Amino acid sequence: MKNSIYFCFLFLFTNVIFAQELNCTVQIIADKVPQTNKQVFTTLKSAMTDFMNNTQFTPINFSREERIECNLILVVETFENNVVTGTLQVLSTRPVYDSNYNTQILNFKDNQVTFRYIEFEPLTYSDNTFNGDLVGIMSFYANLMIGLDSDSFEKLSGSQYLQKANNFVLLAQQSGSVGWKSSEKTINRYHLINDILSNQFVSYREALYDYHRLGLDEMISKPAESKVVIYDAIAKLENNHKIRPNAIPTRVFFDSKGDEIVSVFSAGPEFKKQQIVDLLNKVYPFLSGKWNKI
């Protein structure tokens, strides 16, 4: 995973190897639930944290330095008859070479989270079995984060993990639960992974590699050249805009990178301001107020 040189370096010089891929922080906000005994949410948080951090989602051994930093923020709207409904904010980052800076890869809010949870029930991962909505949702996002992280280090290298995320959507079709169906018009897990894997929007995944590996990772040593690379990576997303303005991959990209893009082009070696502002307003005009701050 990631590029082979980087992986081999860590393999040779790191003594302790972990199977797990994620370093995930789980937060549960249940202020809206009129529940006298909220111990169940403490148990749920512990169970989700254990599942995300101690499940082996891939056959690859990750060193401590390679584990993907991520966050799950579950906002509980209702909790009745052991059924939780709410929203889930999913965030993941990856380090930028030669710096102490972590850049955001994924920032996505899932507005259709519903799952049944009985306190202390085991949460078991399986690639080929749908073990309920809670396990399915976490498994989907775990593989999605791993896939996008991999794409940012080696072009289109995350396909197998993105396909695994898609497999959980297919397995969930028979459950009848919300968030997994193609017929739902809202942005959901089905539409998210379907668009990311679509050949129509492959430019999103290509831009992830160019922006991060060829752009940000070279920013310290070659700041002027890196800005050009990042500009070109953003330009690749113009195809997404032509096919479908505000497409999900485009939205995910700019929800994750918006503030960072402003920072990149507002400091350091001079870049033609009007050129980048015009491009950003063309590709993603929904953040025009932010772009005009460059």
C-alpha cells in the first residue's frame, strides 16, 4: 500500500508491526436523547473504537507510523427499542512528507445512520457477510478511508479497498435499511461509493494522487513547482463539473481541501491569483466566498 519505497523503508526500520490499519477516535453526542441511563453510549463508543482500531481490514501489516488517523463523530437523534438513528461525520487525514502537518483526505457527513445496538453484543467483521447496520457502516467507511488514503500515495492503488466498501453496499441491499439504496435520492453510502468508482469521475481519484504525492509532499523542497502541480490537480476536477455540477466526489474533495487550498495559494511563492480563483470558481463555485479570500 502507498508507494513501495515508503512502505519498504518503514518495514525495514520499524521493529513493531501492527495488522490494524486505523487509529480512529470515536465521539458520540447524545444530548438530544432524553435517556436517564446513557451508559449504553459509553459502551457503544468503546465497542466502535475497538472495532475500528483492532479489526484487520486488509492483509497488509501497517507500522504504527502508517496507521490512518481518522475520526467518527456520531450524533444521536433518537434511541428507541435499541435502535439508534442519527448522523455520522467521517474524517480521515494523512501526513505530509517532511512536515508535522496532516492533510485531510475525507470529510463526509452521513445523514442516514440507523442501526440496532444491544449493549455488549459482539461486533464481528467479515468481508462477505452483512453483520448488521452498525458493523456494515463502520466496515464501509473503514475500507473507504483505506482506499482513498492508498490513492493519495500511489495512483488508483486503492481500488481493491474501494471495491470492498462497495461490496458492503451490495450486501446491505437485502437488509432494507436506509443509506444503502440506489433509489434514495439523497447523498448516501450507495451514491458516494458508486460515484467514486465510476469511470466518469476517475479524475477525482487521479487528483488525490497528484495533489498529495506530487504536490503537498514536495511543498517543502519545491514550493513553486508544487503549487503548479496542485493547480493542475484541481483542474482535473473540471471534468467532474462538466458531467455533473456539485458531484459527490467533487464535493468531498473541496469539503476536505477548501481551507487548505486557500492557505496554499495565499502564502509562499507567488502564483497568479486570478488564475487559481477563476479555476476554483469554475470547478466549484459553491465556495466562491472562500476562493475570493486568496
